[in-house]
Amino acid sequence: MNRYLHLVSIILILNSCASKPNPGQYSHGRTPHHRKNKNYKVVNKPAIISSELLDHVPGTAIPLSSYNQIRNPESIRAYHAGRYIDPSDSSIMYEETVLYRIEESSRWKPAATYTFTPPYSTESAYDKGTERSKELLSDLYLAKMAETNRIYEHSTESLKILNKAKQVTMDLMKRENKDNDALLKELAAAKIREKQLSDKLNILTNTLKKVISAEKKRQKIEQEYNKAYGE
């Protein structure tokens, strides 16, 4: 009898020391009693790390959910521009198109509170009316006119410089023509003087030839006389 009681007491002690099951180790918090179902599978859930712990790790990528708390996103809007004629060339017409404009650039957010702005907006001038499109077309027209005026002023100034250079060239040509006329006149006068000197030289040459011929004749006559009558 004592041995039987001793055996029962040992069984009770061992039963009280057995570890209790952890409900978190089983899917949907089920207890080991569900192991009776053959289709039941035990699933171990992965550990979840808080993003607050990751923020304190150097070099950790910032979660997308935290971007809007650090920087204000870029704001881009679309504007519809209808057909318009080129102000500098009336033979050119531009087809209607959609212009995308950065309304607000991305910037740092020093304050802790913020107002979310979508990075891209599908809002167009059709939704807001044509006032913005008219303003944009007016800006384009003014820019084209300013560029046209700048080109016209530059062309006018270049034309003035060209005309001035042309006038200087004409003056030089006139001066050269006058100098050429004077040179031609002097050359003609020199030719006349040369001809006159040539004519005089010919006369002197002929006279000298006559004198030499007469001297030869005189000497011959004198020689014949000396032979005939002796000295």
C-alpha cells in the first residue's frame, strides 16, 4: 500500500513539473489539442523588428512611409496649349500639345508637421479652366516677341556696320580711281616727253652722221690734193 501511494505521488510530482505549451507557437493561437487533426500544421511566425529600431542603425535605408516626414515631394502639373502661330514667322503654326511644368521643387522639411502634396498631378487646364493656358500662351508669345526683337535689333546693327564698311570701301575705290587717273595722265605725259626726246635724239644722230660723212669727204679730198700737188 505504501509502495502504491509512493508511486502515485511520484507521478503527480512529474505531472506538475511538465512544461506548459506556448500558444504563440501554433497557428491562430491553437493549443496542442488540435494535433488530433491530421491536416493541422504548426507555423512559426517571423520576428517583427520595429522601424524605430532601424532608424538608429547607421546607413539604414529610410522607409517609404517616412519620406514625407523628411522632404516635401516635387509637384508637377500638366497644361494644355492649343494651336498658335509662330510670332516670328506667320507661315509656321504649332499643333496643340500638353506642357508639363514643375510647380514646386522638392525640398527639405525642417518642421516635424507637414502637409502631404501628391508628387504628380493629373490636373490639367481643362479641369481648372483655360485661364492658366492663356497665361502660358501669353508668356510664350512674349518670349517669342522678345527673341524676335532681339534678332531684329542685332540684324539692324549688323546692317548698319555693313553699310558703313561698304561706304568706306566705295570711298577707297574712288580715291584709288582718282589716283589711277592722275597716274595715267602722268604716264601719258611721260610717253609724250619720251617721244619728243626720241625725235630730238634722232635729229642729233642724223646731224652727227652728216658731219662725220662731210669730215670723211673733206679728208679724202685733202688726201687727193696732197698727192696731186704735193706738200
